Amino acid sequence: MTPAKRGYYCLIQFCPSPSRAEAVNVGVLLFCPEARFIATQMVSGNGRAAKLVGRRSFDSESLDAAKRAIECRLELDRDRFQTIEDLQHYADTRANALKLTDPRPVKVFNPDEDLRKLFDELVAVEERP
């Protein structure tokens, strides 16, 4: 078994009205400096987010664009994320309806698998029959 590495995760939350502090988890970010790993996993649909604000006033395309922007930023600037402070700074500077929670510690054994597990545990919702 691979020894654990120190990692951090942030929930990616859709928060259309920060003053109301209502949010829906739409993704998770995993950062493992030792493994030089930073990646996200996002929900494919926006049903829960639409339910939060009301389907008539919800713009699914804008939310999809915001999710892609986070993914692209992390991919393009991967080398700029060296420390937990770098991740915290990025989380603190998010200025649209997608927010990142403060980084939380997690043991990382296999970054890709651990990201999937975090997503399944904290974000994914079982479909109703």
C-alpha cells in the first residue's frame, strides 16, 4: 500500500446570493502538493443548482461556463499551486457564484481515486427511482 500523503480538498459551491449563504455543492477540488496534483470533479448536470434559485431565473450555460473556467484555470496554472497558501489565496479570490470552501486536510493515497471518492461522498446525489 502506498504511504499517505498530505492533501487538501475544497468543496466547489454554487452560491448565487452570498448574503443568504445558501449553497449547493457542484464539485470538489483535491490538492496534493507532494504528488504535484491538483484537479476537480464537477457534477455534469445543474438540476440541484436550478432548484436552489428557481428554474425560471436560472442560467445553466453560465454555471457550466463558470465550472469550466475553474477547471481551465487549474490546468493552465497548475505549477503556481505549490503550497496550501496558494490554494487558500485562489479560494479567497473567487468572485462569482462559484465559491471554494476553505481547504480541509485529507490523507491522499491515490489522487485520482481519492478525488472520485471525495466527489461520491460529498457532492454526488443518488438519483431517485
